[in-house]
Amino acid sequence: MEPHWPLVLQEGNKVVKHVCLEVLTINPPKEYKYAVFPPNLNSTHTSQKEHMHHLEKRHMADRGATPMLIKALILVLLYTFAPCSGANVKIGVPENYDGIFPWYLAKLHSLPVNYSDLVVTGDDEGIFGIDAQFLYALKPLDREKQPSYSLQVSFRTSVHHQSFTVEVCVIDKNDNVPVFIEESMRGSVQLGLLKGIPFMQVEALDRDDRNTAHAELRFSLMEQTPRIPSSQMFFIDSITGEVSLTEEGASTLDPEMCGRYKLAVMVKDMAGKANAFFTTGIVTVEVTGNTWASPDPVRLQENLPGPYPIPISQVKWSGSQAEYSLEGEFPEMLFTISREGVIYLNAPLDRETQDQFQISIVVERPDGREIAKPVELRVMVGDANDNRPTFPQAQYHTVVKELAARGTEILTVQAADNDDPKTDNVRIFYRLIGQIPESPRALFRVDRDSGVISVQADSMEGTAPQYTLTITAEDAKGLNSSCTVVVTVQDENNNPPVFSQHEYGPFHIPEDAPAGTTVTAVLAGDADVRGGDSWQVDYRLESGNEEEVFTLVTDKQTNEVSLVLSKVLDFERESEYILVLSAQNPVALVRGRYGPASTATVSIYVDDVNEGPILSQTHYEVTVREGEEPGRVIATIRGYDPDSHPIRYSLQGDTKKYFSIGKYSGELKTVQALDREENSTYTMEVIAVDGRNSSLSASTLVTVQILDVNDNSPVLVGDYSWKYLCTPRWEDQALVLASRDSDGPQHGGRLNFSLRSDATVRRNWKLTPINDTHTNLSLNIPYLAPEVYTVPFTISDSSSPPRSTFINLPVTVCPCNVRGNCKMAAKQLQGMPTIQSAVGILLGTFAVIGSILIVIFVRLSYQNPERPSKSNQERVPLKISI
């Protein structure tokens, strides 16, 4: 049993059935032989030898006894899958059948029951025939000779003549060995070819069906001779047969080492499987030199007249078909390359824009794969004198000193020419073509080659303060441009400042003149150019101002100097000032020197003025202990009068008259004892008046600080009569006791509470300090009988020795409910007022108030006839706080 093969049944051009019959070899009845149905068109075999061996084994099985059941099954299958009457039949038959002939291919079920004259036509070679409705072949079929046969089967019925077509397709078997198309395979590889780029192709042919694996060819490289410098110099594509260099081959190929290689190649069918047919061959590869090289550099003149394009160079790849392209930093389409490798220039070049180009020439296969590394073409642009010299700026500014000697260089102007600096096109000549103002002439000159501008006159003194020069720059072709140079003649300090007179004054100024008063203003004139450093004048007081009583203020716009008072004058100390004033320029004199005319004397007299007294201090601070006896001198205010007049002292601001001051002595005394707790600081003002002119006075502040003395005992602060403690004792319940000491922190800073030294008191009560002025009073035992207790304790201050206060504090102790409220009133504390006494006091008070009201009403009754209304009195009993 073999695999199933398709049998295609058709009616006309319409497929009516696709059937798959199992191929069996049987002995047909009546000595008929049935055809073995061919394998699938897409099936594969191992080799022709193995296929023949398989057929022999199958024929041996056919000669044995075949069960009739299988024979009947085949007949049923043939009948079942045969085409219907009148349908065209298409069957597949394998080529090279080597069994028994006639070879029965198929039973024709298209024939009616009664037919006659059955004839098959369309077979010129007499291969096919029909016997008892079976189509048979008399010899093997060869697909390579004829792949299909179209047979016409005709017959006659009782009614009319009929026919149908049987299409016999010869199914391919792998019975052909692939062969190389060329018996002598030769190729050449060029030095410089990149790896993987094919330089030749090996081609082979297989006569088997191209649509099957029988003709699916695979190429392989078996051996390379010689094996230098590497055994793996070449590579062959297994599918296309293209031969290329490996990475080692591309990097080590050397025609001097080896100029010819022989490659043993193999081609297999069946996609290269192990059981495929194969053929081997020899490929001869010649190694050629590298013709792909960088062309020589090209030098082109800028602004070529054309016509364009202009060919400038050429490259050629001598190997396989190639395409060229250009890469580099140049405008698009400035350079192009043709299919033949000719490089063209398409537009004029400008050397000033770009003086050379580095062009990469790329060679590629038509599919875009790069064949070899790019080569470089260097294009250098030659200069043409097409640029005028230009100055970097249109105007220059420079300065020349008025005492500059002949030949002094004042400025160098340089023009630039964008032409090639290696040629004479950039040689520039300079000329002075204009001067404003024109007179005097020949003041300046410019060097023809260097552009240096220098002084040509013997002296610049007396010339204009500024000149404008026009300079032109011109190249050898006559192309030129110009610029202007503004020359400022700088004044030099060749004239010293001089005063108009040798002495100034005398000037009178009162001694009470305030600082900042201007005494006088003088001027030293300078003949140099106004406003310049040579004209400016610096004034200085050379003598007479050692105590810096005066200062100088100069007006830079006019050079006038003002003598200004900077300190208060004192006639009694200095009544006359003789000042020596000098004038100089801030820059050094370049010619001449400073003489007597550059100095002057200024005389100043101070006029006497009656002055007020002056106190030695602006503020006095005095300390006095509180409680000291009155009359003690606590400070002495000291002052003096510049005119030696007597001074009278008085106090202001002492409203309570605690202090006094001696009218002429200035002694400050206390009038009464001072209490720091009443006022710790006193501030007053002492007035000192001129004894001969009461309008002249001076004042100073006096601050008296009262020093604390421990003269106050601490006291208990607050009302505790309404407070109570619960019994049995509640946790954290206590009375907070507050105290105060009127003394300062030195004496009353921390107050100490202590219980009386009594065993019962210390057993029942406890004092716990909270801070410097507060403490907690609480029960010291768990239970104390409900009652109002007197708790004796002492409060002491922190002074040494301390001052103390003894306190008997009534404290209510009572049972409490769950809310902490006292549930019963405590007993009446001894010495406290009773309710009866409180009511009596209240009634007595009301009686006094009533008497006063009666007197008022009686007086009003005489003025108002209406009777006054009676008022009710509200009586509220006095209650004791428990």
C-alpha cells in the first residue's frame, strides 16, 4: 500500500470531483492490468535507486495471491469515483513506470451500457488504448519529453455518435541530475570589493518539474585552492549561486600573493537533502588589481564662464555593473556624476564662499548595496580678483597729543581683501585723499603699504581740536573702498594754573558761625583747553589749617574753589588764621613748572561772640539705695562758660520735689527718703544758664536708679475661705496658695513655704512647691475628720537674712460626693462673725441709710408738695462661705 494520490475529475472546464485513491497493485480479472495511480505532484522521493527498489518489492507482492475482497474493493472505488456520463476526465499518471504492460490506467465509467465502435484518438505514438472500458498504456511515459496527453474517446450508441476527452497528466519523478549551465565557469574579483557583494553567479539546470522539490537547487562551496592567505576567502549563496568575498577575503585579498583561485562547487536538487542528485564543478576566479581609486585633485578657477555642465573628472568600477553617486558638503546639484562615472560641475564656484570641496564618490549595485568603499575627489577653487578691499569699520577714532613730534604714529588702518591671500590679488595700497578742515595742510600722512597714519607737521600746537581724514584702500586691479578717521588733538598740560592775586582778605567770620559756612571763593586760571585734565585744578591748603578747621570745595565746571568752615570756631582759642593755598593740575606738567603765581595767601579774622555754658556730660546716671536719709549729695553737674561768666543750675521734670540742686555748685541731693517699690527710676533735666545772659543755656539729662533694699515681707495673696479639701483624701486634690513680695528679684525672687514645727500639723498637712511664688496645700493623711482647721505656716523670702510672714490659714475639710462637692457645712470657725452679728450689722447700716434718706425727703417736701413714696428694703442674710 502506498500513499494516496489525487485524481481530478472534470466536466469540460469545470471540476466536478476531487478523489484520492489508494494505490494498489492487483491482478485484474480476465488478465486485465489496472494502472497504478500516480503519486502527488508535490511529493518527493529519496533517489532513483531507492525508488526502483521499492517498485521491485511491490511487484513481488503482486505475483502472490491477492484476496478477491481487495480486487472487488478496487472495482467499487473505480466505479464510485469515475466521472459521470459525458464528462471530461483528467487523470495523473507517474512517469517511468517499469511494471507489466499493458499498464491499465483507469476504467472509463462514462460509457453507456450499449456502445460500439469504441476508439481513442489524439495519440500519435500509439501509447494509449482502450480495452473493455479500461484505458491502458503500452510503454512508460516521460514527463520531460511530454508532460501531458489529451485523448479523445469516441463511441457509437444506438441513437447517435458520442465522445469525451481524457486528459492524462504525467507526474514528475526525480529522475534528472542537475547540471551546470556552463562547462567552464570563470569569474574575476576586483581588489577592494566589499564583503558580501557578488562578483559572479554560478547557474545550474534541472529538467525535473520546477514546481516540485525535484528541481529545487542548492549550491555549496566544497573547497578553495589555494588556501592562502585564508581557507575561507569566498562564499557562495546557496539559493542564488552568487559568489562573493567573505570578511577575511575582503580584507586579505592580494593579487601579488595569489592571483587565481579554483573553487570546487556542488549543486544539489531536492533543496539539498542527503538523498538528492548532485553535480560538482570547478569555478576559476581571477584576482584583478584595484581600478577603483581616488582620482587626482582638481583645481578649478572661480567664476568660470561655462557653458555648464563642465566635466572635471572621471571614475570607473571595472567589476560588475555599478551605479555612482556623490556625497559631501556642497550645494545640491553643484556636482553630479553620470552613469559612466564622469563628474560634472554645474554652476560657477566662488572661492570666497568655499575654497575647496571634498567629494565622496559612492559605487553601488543596482539594488543599492555598496560595492566598495567610497573614494575621495578633492576640488580646489582658484582665485580671481573679484573682490574689492574693504575696511572692517567705516569710521575710526584716534587721538594725537598737541606736542607730538613729526613722524609720531597715531593709527594703523587695515583693509581686507577676500581674494586668495597667496596671490597678488590681495595686495592693497593706501592713500590719504581728504582732510577736514583743510588748513593747515600736510598735517598727516598715510604709509602706502602699511596703512600707518602719522604726524607730518613739526607741531600740533595751535591747530584745530579735531580733524576728519579720508583714507582709500585700492588693490592692483583698481578695486577700492574708503573710510574716515576722526583725529582728536589732545591738549597736554603745558600751562600751570595761576592766581589772579597773591593775597586774599582779610575776611571776618563770627566765632558762632555754623560748620558749612563759606568764607570766600577764589579762582586760579589755566590756559590749557577748558574741560580737559590739563585744565582741571586741584587746590590744597599748604599751611595754617593744621587742625582742619577749613575745607576746600572745588566747582569742576568753573575751577572755582570755596573755602568752607568745617569746625566750630572759638575766639578764645584762635582769633586769626593765615592760610597758604596752592593750585596744581591733576596730571603732570609736560613743560614748565609751578611757580609763586600758583600759590596765594588767605587771611581770616574770628570775631568774638558771647557763648553759652557748656556741660561736661550730656547724660548722667546715678544710683541711690532706697530708704537713705535725705540731704546726701548723689551727683555734681559740672559745666563751664567759654566767656568765664557765672553759671546757674536748676531742675526740670522733678514734679514730686524728691531732689534739689545747688544753684551755683551744681550738687544734686535727695530731699526725702526714696522707696523703690513706689518708683524705681527718676529722670530729670538739669538746666545751666549763663549768669549774664539768661538766653544762653545748656542742659543735660540725669537718671536716678533706686537700688532695692529688703524692706518688705512676703504676703499671702487670694481668698481661700470658699475653698475646701475632701475627706477621705482625694488624689491630686490641693489648695493652690499664692504669695507676693514687693521687693525686687534679688530679695523676693523665690518665696519659701514651711509648716510650723508641730508634729500634728506636719502629720496632717503637706506643702508642695509649684514655682517661686506658688505652692500646693494638701492632706498628708488619708482621712481627717470634717471640720474647719487652722493651718499654721510661714512664708520667707530669699534674702539674707530673710524676711518672713506667719500665716494661720482656715481650711475647710468635708466629705464630698462623687462630683467632688462638699456635702455638709463645716463648724463655725472661732473668731468668725455669726449670722446674728452679720444681720445686726446689716440692720444698723440700713438704719443709718434710712436716716439720711428721711432728711433728704424732708428737705424735698418743702420744695415739692407731693408726698414721697415709700421704698421697700431688700434684706439678704450674710452667709459664710464653706
